[in-house]
Amino acid sequence: MQSLEVISINIWSILISLANLCILYMLFKKFLYKPVKATLNARQEAIDAQYRAADEAEKAANADKAQYASQLAGARAEADEMIRSAQAAATRRGDGIVADARDRADAIVRQAQTEAEMEKKKAQATIRREITDVSTALTEKLLQREMTESDHRGLIDSFLKDMGDEHDGNE
């Protein structure tokens, strides 16, 4: 019967094992489960805080990005306005330079016309002097042939008239 005792169920042994199990459960719960759970909760809170910080950083980055985009658009608009202003100023200055050049050219043309008129008058005076000299020489030759003073004046006048008509025809 010895073999039955080894297989037999002992209630006290089962109760002590159950009590032992309950005590171990309570000890594990108090000293192991609660600290592990507290550590896990602390880590979860740290992770949540990091997520919140990341969300706030993303919102701040988006706000900075929007502000940068608006500043960039403003800078582009300002640059475009500066370019338009510079182009308008350059156009005005170019128009002024062209107008000044036209005025100078007109003044040069007027001066050249005035000088041409003066040269024309000088040439006419020189021609008249030469005509007078030629007529004087002609008169001297004709006087040698015995001409009267009225004949002499008539010849000079007709010669001057002919020369004036030829000169006016050449212009």
C-alpha cells in the first residue's frame, strides 16, 4: 500500500499550496506588477508628450512656412514693382536723352543753314566784286574805243543783270 500513499491527495498540502500561491500573487502584485505598470504608464506619458511636442512643432513649422511664403510673395511683388519702376525711369530718361539729342541736332542743322546762308551771301558779294572788276576791265577796253558814259553804265547794268539772272537760275 505504499504505492497508494504516493498517489493520494492530501488536502492540507493543496490548501498550503493555494495559500502559498495567493501570497506569491499578492507579493508579485504589490512589488512587481504595480512598479512595472507605473513604469509603463510613465513611458506612455513620455511618448504622448513627445507626440504632442511633435504636433506643436509641426504646427509651428507650418505657420513659419506660411509666413515665409507670404513674405516671399511680398518680396517678389516688391521686386516686380522695383523692376517696373526702374524700367519706367529708364524709359523716361531714354526719352529725355532722345529729345535732347533731337534738340541738339536741330540746333546744329539751324546753325549749318545759317552758315550756308552766310557763305551764300559772301559768295554773292565775291561774285559781285569780281563782276565789278570784270566790268571795270571791260569798261576800260570799251573806253579805249570811245564810248559815252551812258553807254558805259548801260553795259554795266545789263552785264550785272545778266549775271544776276544766271546766278538766280543756278540756285
